[in-house]
Amino acid sequence: MAECILLLAPVIIVPLGLHLIVLSQQKVPSSTRPPPQRFLSRAMWIGVFIAAAVSALSFAFPQGVLAATAAIPWFLITLALAMWGTTRFVKNVRAVDSQLCISAALIFVAVGGGWMLLSRAGARPLGFSDDIVLLTGVHFHYAGFALPLLAALTINTLPSRLNAPLVLGIVFGVPLVGAGITMSQLSNAPSIMELMSALILVAACLLLVVQQLRVALRAKSPTVLTLLAVSSLSLLSGMALAAIYAIGRYLSASWLDIPTMIPLHGLTNSIGFAFCGLLAWHLPPQPTNTLLA
């Protein structure tokens, strides 16, 4: 099931998110844009879809050389996205706002692409288990890409004093969780950093739940309202499970284990939160959105 959740990211989640980012930049019809821009746009989408299709083929092989080879194109696409995100950061980020979220999303997804490649190769860096390598790839595709993107859409639509801590909690919380797990692995025991980073990310996600529900209530379309509400409530339940798991792990209590978290936390965040949330922003009529204008 974890492999299916990871596969969903390059095939559906990332293309949906990229479509929103690209749409926000197209201020004129594609037919009137200069030929180089039209070509680059087509080339980008062709590359994304080919890499996604080949990455799907990767999961048809057992871990090893063939599976890793099939995962390389997706890794290269995510590296290109990270370069785009870095460029956006240098050119556009001047405050703690949606621009920072988008740049982070484009950069973090490359980490997910790298760990996906490691997982398909059967590599175990730092002695991580196969499950941890796989789930790190999942984490940086969903918490790393979909989460900051949906946060950007939300805060750009609904200005609030809550937005700054929301952005900081997500942008720093996502890599801190990875760093905390690494420290725990190196010390062979749960670390306070792993617990605190998880709670920081949970707190930021709770702020996003509040803000996204407020956006949902302003939507004129019942479908958009329903999808955003499902996305928000899915994030709420998914992060509640994450908090229980993190606290239980730190206390060495067997409250939740990874096999239990995969169908509960994993499906809730991937389908309920990420897919429903991104789909809502594609459906007219949408809340007013000037993301990255």
C-alpha cells in the first residue's frame, strides 16, 4: 500500500500541483505567448508524463537495477523542479508568504524523488529499513510538495495573521521531521528532535485546517466546498494520528506502529487531503486565486 501511495504522487498529485502553478503564470493565452515559452511548456509536460509513466513501470520490477533505472527519469524531473524552485526563491521570495511555500514545494519534491530512487534500488543509507526509505519518499512528495502548495493557495486567498506561523511551521517542519528521524536512526533511540519536529509540523497543519475550512465556507460551489472540507478534515485526522505516533514512539509506547499508520495516516493524507484539496482548486468556480501572480 505504501508503494501505491508513493506511485500516486508522480502519476497524479505532482502533475495536478504543477498544473496549478503553471496556470497561475499564464497571464496570456498560450497561442499568443512567444514560441520558446510554448515549446518549454510542452517539453515540461511531456517530460513529466513520460517520467511518471516510467516510474509506474519501476514498481513492476522487484527492487534492484531495473527498478532503479526506471525511477531515474522521475528523479531527474524532480531535480529540474528543484532548480525551478530555487530560481523562484531567489527572484520572488521577499517575505514569509505563498512564494516561499511554492519554492519549498518545488525543492522538497526533489528529495522525494531521490528517496524514491533509493527505495527502488533497494538501498538502505545510514542503515534505514526498507520501510523508512520508502516512507521518506512518500513524506517528501506529500508533506514536501502537496502540503506547502495547498498552504500557498489557502493563505494567498485568505490573508491572516495566522499565515506567517503556518508557512514557517510547514517550510521548516517538513525537513526537520526528516532530520529528527535521521538523528533517531543514528542514535538507535527516539530523539527529542524527532518528537518536537513532528509536533511543529502538526501545529502548522492544524492552522492550515482552520484556514482551509474558512476558504471552503466561502466557496460558491458545493463541490468545491465539499472537497476542501474533506481535505481539511482528512489533514486534521491524519496529523492527529501523526502526533499520537510521534509521542508514543518517544515514550516507547506501542500506541501505533508503521503497518497501522500506512493505511490510516497514509491514505488519509494522500487521497483525502492532497488529492481532494488539489482537485478542489481545479474546479470552477474557485475561490479568487492570484497565486504567484
